[in-house]
Amino acid sequence: MSLGTTLRVTRQRQVLLDELCKLYTHPTADELYQIARKRLPRISLGTVYRNLELMAEHGMIQKLEVGGTQKRFDGNAAPHYHVRCLKCGRLDDLNLPLDLDLDRQAGELTDFTILRHSLEFTGICPACR
Ligand SMILES: [Zn+2]
Ligand SMILES: [Zn+2]
């Protein structure tokens, strides 16, 4: 969701964005912190959290509210589906076409103006099977 203002791209945010876009694992803030520290030795975990939240609010990245304990982040800001392993927590992108008709149907069933939807499929990954 965009707040309608542009977020200034600081060096810290640029590094976080770079690293996040390189990963397809949907890392947690802690995991990104460990990676970002190698390029920004003085960055703190709090700064990483704050910047990730801000970038998600501005639609530059996605914050994923998925099953499991920790929030995870996605460098791909476009809506797409995910599949999660119930055993190890692995979270992959799922290359299923976005079903925009779901938004229309949800809008008809409620008083809401539907903006988007997200879908998470769960199962057991090949390594855990
Ligand atoms: Zn697994
Ligand atoms: Zn994703």
C-alpha cells in the first residue's frame, strides 16, 4: 500500500533492497540484518526493522503475514502467490496466474472495496517429504 509520498532512498535502504531482491527465500528481518551487516557493519537490527517496515508501507517491498512466528519480506512488490512448507518453513513463490476475479467476487460479497488479495498454499517440500 502506498502512502502517496516517496521514500528517500538512503544507502541503508538501497543495500536492504539490493540484498532482498537477490534472495528468493523471503527472509526475516533477522536474516536480512545478518546479510546487510557485511556491507554496513554499523547498522543495527532496529534500523533494519524500521527501514523494512517503511519500505513495505511505501510499496517498495512486501511484508508477508504468513504462517509461522516471524514476519518475512519479499523484494518482489507485485502481487503473487506463495507456497510454504509446514515442516521447515521454506517459502517459495508460486507461479500461478493471479485470479483477479476473486477480488470482484469478494467485493460483491462484502461492503469492502477490495484492493488485492494474497494466497498462501501449505504443504510439505521435497526435502522434508
Ligand atoms: Zn520443508
Ligand atoms: Zn514472493
